Amino acid sequence: MRQVFRCIGTAAAIAVLATTAAVAQSVAVRLPSDAAQRLDALSLQPVRDLDYGSFRWLELAPADHARLAASGVAYELEADALQVRVGAFAFDPLADGEPALAPGLEAAASGPGFRLVQL
């Protein structure tokens, strides 16, 4: 039984590391809605593809980003797109983990309080 848990734990750790590495290498771009219509011809496989109506936001692997850049389709690079900003703190929770807080700023894990949830 212990071996089963060890295997599951190892598999979970590998999955987390692989996801973190993929996210660290990805590139986020923003495309105007009219430029986004030309994406189908590029056969991109975005990690994330969010349609906001007036623009589309894509998270791309480096190879897909290179294909987009070579295509001539208009886009803007979103260098800080994967960062979470709360007050003076800016961090990428997948790449950097939870930021260190000064003593006294940490809340108790139990009881009422604010929780930050990244979707």
C-alpha cells in the first residue's frame, strides 16, 4: 500500500513540475478580434484561448508563438500576463509559488478572512 502512495505522489510531483515548466516557457499574446479570425489557418494549439469579444488572449508554446510571429497577424506580447498582482505584490504562482510576506501580514489559515483564488 505504501508503494501505491509513493507512486501516486511521484506521478503527482512529475505532473506539477511538467506543468510548471510548460507555463514558464509559454508566451501570452493579445490579438484584436479582427486579427483573431486569421488564426484558424495557422493551426495553433494554445495552452489557453480566451475570447473577450473585442480581443482574444492566447497562451502559446514557443513554437506556436514563432508561427504566429512569422504569419504577420497583428498581436501584442503580454509579458506579465501570468502574474497575479495584489497591492504591492506581483508574482507568478505557478513559477514563483506563494510570495514571502513580512511578519504580521500573514493571516491565520482558519477563521474568516479574504482568500485569493486564481482562475
